[in-house]
Amino acid sequence: MPASLLRSPDHAGLAVAAWAVYETLMPRKLGGGRAAARARRCWVGDALGVSEKTLDRARRSLLADGAGGPWLARSAPLGAKRAVRHMALRLPRDTGEAHAAVPAWTLELISPACDPGRRISPNVWRLYGLILLVHPSKADHPLETSNRHLGQLLNASADTGRRRLGDLERAGLVEVTERAGGQLLVRPVHTPKQAAVAAATYATQGRKRIIDPTQPRALTPRRSGHSPLADPGTPQETPELKSPELEAPGPPAVGDVQVDSPL
């Protein structure tokens, strides 16, 4: 997926997904390059879970001659009324533009209505492509990000980034670990088997969270006698404290510092 199309504010998530479908259908030529794809719009609409009219609106934005040219071309051979061919343009292999290697099998999870289960919307699938764009597949470390940063990638708010990241977690396309302060460690999933395992783990255990060991814990008294506010008796009823000289001190607790009294 080209980086400029993933980040384009002029193209909706459905248009981005439609471009990806046509690109995957384009066969390779023997001499190199790609040939136009033969796909009826009813088939592409069914693959994306939308009607033909909804798909037409998305294709019009791809066929429009915007900045850098159109993203899609169509041609009808002579004598063929329904054999319209579509060509995905501005392929990263030809332009040298930065791109994200989005697995083709993830297109099967797209459903605009976000059906229950592992289905995702085109906008959620677009966020998956953006995560792959900023996180190369060869990187071993997870992507350090936040809901605000994810929202900025989508030209949206932090709440939108948070909701769509949650949809990706339920689908098993990402593994997220949340640290203190709202920082996120996002690791994208690349294979269907790993996605099935990640989705099952998230359904049973939820999101992983790391607690900062340097963060102080709240001092909760175990018994009422340990609380400085517990004073059940009056000063006359309060028993006298024993002198520390009459009672041998016990061994210090783990982590305590023993200080000798001055002579």
C-alpha cells in the first residue's frame, strides 16, 4: 500500500481498501509488470461487504485526477459490455514511494458494519496498514505510540485512534501492551495463525498492562491500630509506652535500615 494513499485525507477507508483489492487481482505479466484486473463491481462489492452504489462512490475518488494523478484506471474492451478492466495505478514498485506490505489475507476480514467476531471496518483496516507503515516488518521491537499519535495518523482524534486500535486487538491483528502514563507498545501480527491466537488471548485475558515499579503505592493500613487516625481512648486511658531500654529490639525487616542510638 502506498504511503500517500494510506495517509490521504481525500480518500475514505473504503476507497483505500478497494484499491488494495484491485491491486491483488492484477496478474503478473511474463515479461514483468502487472496486467489489468478483470473484476465485476458486484464481486468487489461483495468482497468488501458493500453495495454496488457504495463501491461506485469510493471508486470515483480513485478515478479522479487529483494531486499526483488518479489511483485507478478503467477500460472497456471493444465488444465487451461487462468485461471492464481496472488497473491500480501509482504502484510503489514503479514510483519508488514508501509503502506498507499489508498481507492480502487481511482483506477477508473487512466488513463495513463491523460484524461480531473478527470482522473489521475499512477504516480499522486502514489503521493496520498505517501501523505497518511506521513499523517495518523486519523490526523486532514493538512500535511505541499512543492513542493521540494513532489518531493523528488517521487525521482524527485520540478517541478514534483508541476505538480502532481496540477493534484491531479483537481481530487479532495487533498485540498491545499498555504502560503507565498511557504509552502503548503495539506489535502487528502478520499471519492468520498468529492472528487467531492473538484474538483468543485478547478475548480471555484482555490487554496486557505493565505497572511501573518506581511508582509509589498507596499506604493502606492493614489494621485500625496502624492508622494514625485511630485513637479509641482518651489520653488518660491510653496505656503507657514501654521504654525501649527494657525491651530488646527485634531484627530489622527486609529493606529497613537499623540505626544505633547515640550513647
